[in-house]
Amino acid sequence: MTERIKEKVGQWVEAGDLIAEVNDTTTVNAEIMIVEKHVGAAMVGQSVKLKARAYPWQSFYGQVVAFAPWAIADESGLNQRLIRVTAEIENIDMARDGRIAR
């Protein structure tokens, strides 16, 4: 995640200095907004199937890992309250093409 990492080659660093920031992409978190009245039908650990507009031909599978502790107002004008639900999705493509060690 570190920008321009090649520019750091040859630089002097002290013990404890941050050299590079690496993110683990074996799993990703999806934040989903659901209408408050439907939150009772969901629970932590429940399986989910997600579709992304960017990949309409592909389904992503995971499980619910968290709920926001409060509802927020829907800004679309539909006068509904929404709950943010976090689902964890395994990044299958990375596992399949060998970019990660298993």
C-alpha cells in the first residue's frame, strides 16, 4: 500500500521506522446498508451472497461479521432508516491464481 515504494530503496532507516505498509487481501470486507425493519432477519455468522455492479456476472460469498450499533437516516428521500452490516468475503481469485500462500 505504500506509494512510490521504489523511491525508498537505499534510504537510511532507524529501528522502528515504517518502511512499507502491506494490506492482507485474502479477505475483504463489504459494508452493506439494509433497511432497519429487515435487520431482524440477519445475524452474525449468517451466509451472504453479494453481487457487485462492477461484476454483474459474478457472485461473492461470505458471512456477516458485524452490525452497526445504530441506524442512520436514508438520504435517498425514501424516509427509511438503514443499518450498516459488515460481511467478510474470501478473495477467491487471489487464492486461485497463486498470488497468496496457502
